[in-house]
Amino acid sequence: MSLICNDDEDFRVYVRWMVRRDFAEVMTIENSCFEFPWREEDFQSCLKQRNCIGMVAEKNNRVVGFMIYETPKNRIHLLNIAILPEFQRQGIASQMIQKLISKLTNQGRTKITMEIRESNLPALLFFRSRGFKATGVLHCFYEDTNDDAYLMQYHINNSQQQYTPINRITTKIAG
């Protein structure tokens, strides 16, 4: 499955399933973006699970971003997303998040959940601008530092009212 986003050639991103040959580029992105990066074993362990999916964003045949998510019954749980620093703020992460949002339906998966380190203000602001809301605090969530995390949630019924059916009241007119 793939998606070409944005009609402007300068911003065109090709989103596709992650394959083994992407690991070197994904690890480069991960290590360049995070103070406490996942290890390659973390990626492999996660992606071996049946409901865990990895996707990459390509620009000009180069992997410039990735995301890892799980698909429990009624939601999508975003585990990791990163864009190469030199490609950040070009709409790539927005296009990848839009890809996840497009997988939501009123009848099935209706929300996206994720945890964000409390000190990661750029990520918190980015996801908030995309319709995510902080719904809780997870104390001492991260083992590496015991930092807290914000539990963030995007819910299709709250954030995309155009997809919510309108209830119409029918009135009988006595005549």
C-alpha cells in the first residue's frame, strides 16, 4: 500500500510499508532525532508482532521519515514517528499523520492514541495542531529517565465533525 501526498512536486511524499532494507535509513533518522533512540532490536521486536506496522516516507527515492504503529481492535496506537532533521517542517509528518487519520472509520477504529515525553514540546505542539488532545499524564512512563508522558488522543468523532452523521429531527405537520 502506498500514498503519494500533496500535488506540489516540491512537497511530494511517497508513503509505503517499511521493509528490511529500510532499517539502515530508519536507524539514521531515529538516532538523529532522539536523545533516547530505539535500538534496531526494538524495531525488529516490535515489527515482528502481528498488529505492528511500519511505514516510511520517501522523497526523491530517499527515506526521510518513518512511523511505527499498532492496530488494537478499536484504535491505532502510534509508537514512534520521526523525520530527518533537514526535512522537518516541510509537511512530511503532517502527511504521515493524515495517512493514519484516513484509516479511521466511525464503524471500526475511531481514535489514534500515543504517548509523548513531557519535555518534547515541539512534538506536543505539533500533535495538538493536528487535533490531538492530552487526555492524561503517565507518571514515570519512560524507563531511561523516569520522565512523565502525556497520553494524547485523536478521536474521529471529536476532531472531524464532517464525518459524524447529522441527526435530523423529522416533524409531522398536522393538516
